[in-house]
Amino acid sequence: MTIRSKITQSGVKIKNKIISVVGWSILILLSLTYFVAFVYGAYIHVENYPVREITVEDNQLRFRGTTGSSAQAFSGYRYQIKGEEVYIKIRYSIAGRFNKDGDSEISIEDNFENIQRIYLQGQKKDDIRLIWSKATH
């Protein structure tokens, strides 16, 4: 085997490794994009989200809302209690096989006895809307 053929074989191996790494990287990026768009979703903009019903008891918070778009589906939520306030973050994804319905019906069991206000919060901290106040109920 000549030096030239060894260099050629080495170059082919490197080229194949590069193609393999690029191919796997593209596959991983496409999979992550699919997961975020169709499964996990993104946090809503609170001004675009109508709240239909909210009930607060000492140990339970029930919340119903919907999206105005048939292309979006409820995919999850997070909540946080800070002192006398609750912050709820709603996620919606593209409607599809995993998340099919735009209606959200959430029931959270926690200690809500001293809660005075409940806020809907979007992706950013300044994207916030008061949706319930003990003073008005």
C-alpha cells in the first residue's frame, strides 16, 4: 500500500465521520424541534388567553381556560406560590397527536388558604395578568 492510498483512505474515513456527525446533528435538531412544537409547547401570551372559570378553596384551585385558535392545544402548566400570590404559566403546543384540545382544565392541590391574588404569567415576568382576587370574590 502506497502513501497516497493511505492518505486517500484516511481522507475518506474523515469525510464519512463528518457526514455522520452532521447527519446525527440534523436528526437531533429536528427531533427537538418536533418535541417543542408538538409535545412540550410554549408559554402563552396572557392577553390572548380567556379564562372561563376559576375556583379557589383552602386546598384546591380549579382553573378552566381556552385558546381562540384551533391550531393550538393545551400541553401543560406550572404554578408557583409566592406569599399570598399564585402565578400560573400555561403552555400550548401545535394541535396534533399528543395534544389535541385547546381547552385547559387544571386542578391543583396545595395550601391556598392565605392566597389573595392569582396571576396568569407568560414567558416573561412582565407578561402578567390578574385573573382572581379574594377582595372581589
